Amino acid sequence: MAAGKMMAAERGAWICFEDEAGHTLRPSKARTWAPRGRTPVIPMSGKGSGRISVAGLVCVKPGQRTRLLYRVKVHRPRKGERRSFAETDYAALLDAAHQYLKAPIVLIWDNLNTHVSVAMRELVANRDWLHVIQLPAYAPDLNPTEGVWSHLKRSLGNLAVTGVDHLAAVVKNRLKRIQYRPDLLTSFLTHTGLTLDPEPP
């Protein structure tokens, strides 16, 4: 991590923490209010299927407001369809982030097989503005994007959607709200205990 902060400072780069999460049509349970003796019930049609995947980047740079960039992918129950992000999907997200941030990127992510595949390494090698750092194994507490997913999951508690497209629309709406709260995004970074200042040699 220290090397990444030094490189970001030297190149004027953004440090972007990446992670992904999945959501299904089954609502997560959350505490709620109800009259005594009347257990709240969420009606579900039982129809429809599918799930969505979300890949997010929490982007930080000294002197700049913290930013959240993301992509949502809908997975329908079709034969042979991939149920997660492919290497090209990650590349598209990173290309969009580079265009938006207008600066080099130091990418920090975990050791998911798609992140370390030969195809992904080739895509990274073809982008001279991108430098990748792998997080240690089993270290989600070092990734502020995990805070985004936790906050999003709480906001979706007990939510009954009508289908996968409805779910995708709600998730996008909730993520957009988070985008407009840089103080909240910064708090996710603070929670990791990481700082942006490079360590002295």
C-alpha cells in the first residue's frame, strides 16, 4: 500500500479501490416497526428470477472530493450466460474512470480469479496509465468499497421488488445518492484506517 501511495503522489494519480457485490430478488431482512402481535409480512409474487452484479470504485486523491464510480450488470437466467463480471467488463469500468478522472489510476483490489487472470494482466499491461496493487488475502477491512456495499445493503432491507430490472433501477438510485455524499465516502476510507499521505522513506 505504501508503494501505491508513493506512486500516486509522484504521478498525480487517483487511488481507486475496487470491489464487486451481487444482489438477488430475495430481500435482505432488516429490523422494522409493526403493531404488537402483528409480524410484518412482505408479499412476494414468486415470479421472475435473475440477479445483478455491481462493480464499484471508491476513488481518492489528496485535495479532491472522494468519488464513487460503478457499473451495474443484469444477469437473466439464460443458458450459457456468465453470472459475474468478465475481464472486459472491468476494463470498460476502468477506461470510463480514467476518462472521467483525467489522471493516471493506481488500482487496489483483491485476488479474485478474474482480477489475476492472464486476460486481465494483458488488459492492464496495455494501459500505461494504470498500475495495479493486490490487497492481501482475506483483507476486506482494507477496502472502503466494502463500506459502500454495507450501506447499500442496509438501505435495501425488506425491499420487495417486482423483477430484476426493478432491482437494478433501485440499486442505481441508491448508489447515485451515495455519489452525492463525499463525506460518507470519505468515512468509509477512514474506517479502514488507511491514510493518503505517503509514508516517509
